[in-house]
Amino acid sequence: MIEIVGLKKVFENGFEALKSVDFTIEKGDLVCLLGPSGCGKSTILNMIAGLLTPTEGDIRFDGKSVVKTEPKDRNIGFVFQNYALYPHMTVEENVMFPLTVGDKKMKKAEAKPIAEKYMKLTNIEELKDKKPGTLSGGQQQRVAITRALVQNPEVLLLDEPLSNLDARLRLKIREEIRRLVKEVGITTIFVTHDQEEALSISDKIILLNEGVVQQDDDPQNLYLEPSNLFVAKFIGNPIINILPVEIKAGQMLHPEFSIPLERFSDERFKKGYQDGQYYIGIRPEDVIPADAEPDFTANIKSVELIGRERILNFDVNEIHSKSLVPIEVAIEEGNTQGFRFNLNKAFIFEKEGARIY
């Protein structure tokens, strides 16, 4: 459906926002462009919309280049971060507006039933006579999405659409967005810097950093099979534990532990390795309390309660680390505790960040 080929963007001040980006999006998928601020995700969205022109590369809808196509002719719906509703119009007038302007404009009498159909779909019929200024953030969000959908676009673009909402409302609205776009069957691209948001609603995530795609994959694989150190550190909450280690003479060495390499599965090594400096990455749920034969011991600095689980915080040779345990595990602040690594779920990264295990 959508192909991004060798996309590059250099702004007039010389800033290189994108460094040759390639990916494809299948028809009907909900895809998240994810990454830290300044990674290039909104730049990509604006180029797909036609609001920015690429320095190099191509954007294709159904195999046809749209780089020289005007934004109004690309058949897209765009929901901006600030919703961009007309304050002097009612909700119904805002929703109808795209149908009553442009080359394909229709009379208000024709536009009204179409607007009503989509307002029913997004549960905002009872707001139709209100002005945007009287609505909550979540209600304004629904109006903005309805106004985009009413045009029956081939592609829906959402730029950080939940960033202005409180945490509880964000949960509710993101579920609604997923339900809505799947019900309508519309190809949707969603920009966010919130990995939890991306993991919860996406069919696919394209994770960017400094204008480069780090991994283009389904949400589960980004968590279970990160392609490099950046992906492993960016995806996951609580954050993954990363410890510097040395591989030497068949051992993984660290000031706090020594692990024979035979404990690692040969099948999980992605490529060969030599003795040298590496990082081991291990998620908090795979650092398991162990009274017998622990890999290391640590003093528990603090314990955080997060619903059904606890986070145990401790230092491993002055590097802050975490273990995620069930709420019933009775380990308290100040305890000295042994831990064992689940090496079937560990990762080993080269110093430059490439993953070897």
C-alpha cells in the first residue's frame, strides 16, 4: 500500500533529519513511527502528507509516486497534535467542513448524513451542537479523528494524538483508535514517542533514532528480539539491565560474577565472537531471586509496587539495576539477596551496539 524508498531530508540549516529511510506499510495496517524526540518520525509523517518535500527518495501509494502530488490530492486524513478544530464552529460543522470545500465539495444537506454516520461511529452524536472550547481533551480528540475519517481517506495520519491527554484517558482513547481504524479498515500511521502506546495498539512498529530505522517489526519482536542495543534499551518498562562484561577463555567476566559461556545456548548466537569487551542485556523479569547458586548478590536499595508486581532496585558494581518479581515475593528494602540470570532470555551486544546473542 505505502512504500518509502531511500527517503532523505536535509533542512536549509544543514540538519539531516532523515538518512535514507526504507519501509513498507500494508493496506489496513496500523503502524507506529516510534522514537525519541528529534529522530525524524514527524518529518516522515509530514512528507507522506505532502507538507514537506523529500531531499531524496520516493513515496509510493499502490506503486505510484506521490512526491509531486499536492497534499489535497493524496486522499489522506491528518489529525494534528493540537487537533486544529475551528473554535467558531459547532462539532457537527467541524466534522462536515472537509466535505463542503474543495473540488469535490457537496451541499450541506448531502454532507450532514455522512457526518452523522461517522459521529455515531465515534460516539460524539450528543456533542454535535457544542463548540470545541466547551469540550474535554478526549472529546476534542474524537472530533478531530471524525473530521479526518469523514473524507473516507485511504490513509489516516495521526501526529502524537494522545500527548495532550491525561494517563487514564490516553489508555481509553488509544483502545478506541485501534477499534475504530480496524472497523473502518483504514491504513493508519501513528507517530508517538511513547513505547507503551506503540506496543499496545500497533500491527507494526518502525523504531527510529537520529534519522535511521533501527528496527521495523511487529511489537512482540521488538521486545523479544531487539536488533541492537538502542532497541533493547528503548523498548520495555522497566528498562532492560545493561552491564559491561568481558568474554575471555570461555567465561563471561564481570567484577560481580563469572558465567561459563557453556550456559549460553549455541543456537542463540547470531554470529561468532572473539574474546573482548561486550555488554550483557537482561530484562528485569529475567533477573530472578535465587537463594541457591546465585550468579551475584546485591543489597536491595528500594522496592517499588506496581500493581501485581514489585520492582527491586539494587546496584551491580555501581550500575543501577532492577528485578521484576510477583507482589507475593517478600523481599524488602535493606535485604541482601542472591539473583540468577535467565540466560535463555539474555542478550549480548558488541560495544558498538550490534547484537550477537
